[in-house]
Amino acid sequence: MKKTTGTDRSVTRKWRPATQAVRGGTWRSEHGETSEALFLTSGYTYDDAQTVADRFAGEAEGMTYSRLQNPTVAMLEERIALLEGAAACRAQASGMAAMTAALLCQLSAGDHCVAARAAFGSCRWLVDHLLPRFGIETTVIDSADNAAWEAAIRPNTRVFFFETPANPTLDIVDMEFVCGLAKAHGIVTVVDNAFATSALQRPLEFGADVVAYSATKLMDGQGRVLAGAVCGKQEFIDEVLLPFQRNTGPNIAPFNAWVVLKGLETLSLRARRQSENALQLGEFVASRVPKILHPGLPSHPRHDLAAKQMDATGPIFAFDVESRARAFAVLDALELVDISNNIGDARTLLCHPASTTHAAMSEEDRADMGVTEGLLRINVGLEDPQDLIEDLDRALAAAAL
Ligand SMILES: *Cc1c(COP(=O)(O)O)cnc(C)c1O
């Protein structure tokens, strides 16, 4: 494999993100293929016994088994790391594999983790149910309240875990403050950056230690595969994450890694256009519904902070139509927009979190994090925004809005 086209860090680090997105991490085989090759192999063969012995001893470079390394997966990891500005990245089978690995690889019984209240349902499940089963204490707080982060710190606090913007209420965390606070107390911050991606927001620049992804969302961007990633310092990835990952096996399939690699080539274009469309649609929806949660609109309580932290506010926003009956009436009247709980897709998708992504939570926890019965979450795609406005216009009217 020729690595010269995109993996020499002294060269690729100097490239700007648009160049890295298309070329970073490209390894070319002796065939000189233009597009990245897809290595569907679980194992590797060796010319002689000493070669494999050296590789297993960590004394020679080279692949040994696809749970440990795979060329297609390695290309994806290199490209994500470059875009993120991270020293290293490891791809995972899904976003939840990434979140689970990022937390479990560094937390032990007796440790304490502080997590944001507003979060993807399964992220909350990890914090509320999985970690406590292993003797890890957890505290859930209002992530938009800086004082709450500070008040939650205990002598054994090891990790802060949050999303910004958060799913589905679009809460924005003050990363500079929260990451700075963590640093002062020797706490590791794990940021779930799925809603923004590095195309719109780079948490490491605000002091985050670990950035974890559902690459299923904007990175793939076309609703095809499940994927995830964890980025961080070399030492964290090599010495903390890798022993966990290599022995527990939440690895991404090479085919899925290849799909995400191709998705990254257009990530910035899609993220920016979808953000513009989401702003246009948001302004329309704001004129028709009682409440909208959109970090790109001045009505959002942390609109200025979002503008500081993000290049654009992303494809997702939420709005409240006051009751489940009305929310369902809107969904059932759609002609163009799909009813779907996925996000980051090039298609516009509308979903009712209380009965889907956050249905497994208790009613009390849902209310506490702002997932009301009338809340709808929209992922705005790449369609013509005028067509989307016309579809929502009709759907909102069908719900007497
Ligand atoms: C979707 C999502 C996840 C989970 O990712 P999967 O790829 O579905 O496992 C985690 N965090 C956030 C914020 C998400 O939106």
C-alpha cells in the first residue's frame, strides 16, 4: 500500500478541511485506484513467521486481524482525525458503540460521571442504567446551567459527558466554560458532536478531551449505514480506548467505513446547505407554532453562544405544537417530508421524540429534559426549501396551526 497520497501527517495536517475531507487518509494500492479501496477481509497473511511475530510484538507495522486494524477502516479513522484536529481516532460500529466505549474504557467502579440531562435516549440509558450497574455513580444536570456543572463535581468525578446541540431539545453547552472547569479538576470531557460534526463545530478547540460520534448521522449523511467514532489525544486512544476496543470488539465493518469515507467528501457542503435550509424552514415554522427550539434563531436562549461555537447551526431543530394529538396530525398530513426518527440525512425527516427516540424514558425524565408531548424534531435535508415550507404549511394547517 502506498501511503503517500494522504496519510503523511506532516503534509495532510497543513491541508485545509475541504482538502482533508476529500483526500486525507487515502492509501493507494499498487493498482493506483482513484477511490479508496474496500478491503473486505477479516485476516491477513504473512511472507514468513518472523514478520507476523514482529507485528504481534508491536515491533513492526502491519495488519494482523480486522478487529485490530483494517486498511479501509484506517483510512476513515485518519480522515476523521484530520477533520477533527485530533491526534487520533478509532471508528466504531455505531454511535452507541462509540459512546459506550468512550465511557466504559475510562470509568471504573467508584468513579463518578456528570452528564447532561438533555441527551439522545440511549445516551441517557448508559448514564441512568448501565454505568450504575458497574458501580459508577452518575449525576444528571441541566447542561445549559454552568453553575450546575460545578456544583455536581465530587472528589471522584472522572468524566463530564454531554451533547451540544443536544438531541432533541437543542440545548447548547458552554464548552469553553465546562471544558475549562473539567480541566481545572482533572476531569475528562467527552463531547457527543453528532448534531454538528467537525464541519460546523470542533469541540477540541474549546478544550474538550474526547469527541465521540454517531457517524450514522451527518457524516454518512445519506441514511445508509450505522457508524461511530471516538477521537482524542494519542495517549488516550492508544492506552485507554484501544485496549478496551480491541478486546471487546465494537468494530465497524469495512464496508460501512467505506460508505462513511465517501460521505465525508461532501460533509461540509451538505452540513452548510442543510443548515441554511434549516434556518429558512425554522423562520417559517416560528411564525406558526407557539414554541421553537432552534439555535440559529434569536429566540433560542443560547443563540449567541451557538453562534460563537458553531460555523452554522446544523440541520436539526425542534418545535412544540402543544399536544400529542396535534403532533400526530402534523405528521400524518405530510406529503413530502417523511415520518422518520433518523437525522443528518439528505432527506427532510420529522419525528415525535416522546413516542419514539425518547419513549423508553420515564414520563418524569422526559418532562425534566423538555421532551413534551407536543414536541416535534425535524432534520432538514437538501430538498428545495420552498417545497419543504409548502409541505409544512399544509401539515401545520391540518393541525389547526
Ligand atoms: C443517533 C445518536 C446517537 C446514537 O448513534 P447510533 O449511530 O444510532 O448508534 C448518539 N448520540 C446522538 C446525539 C445521536 O443523535
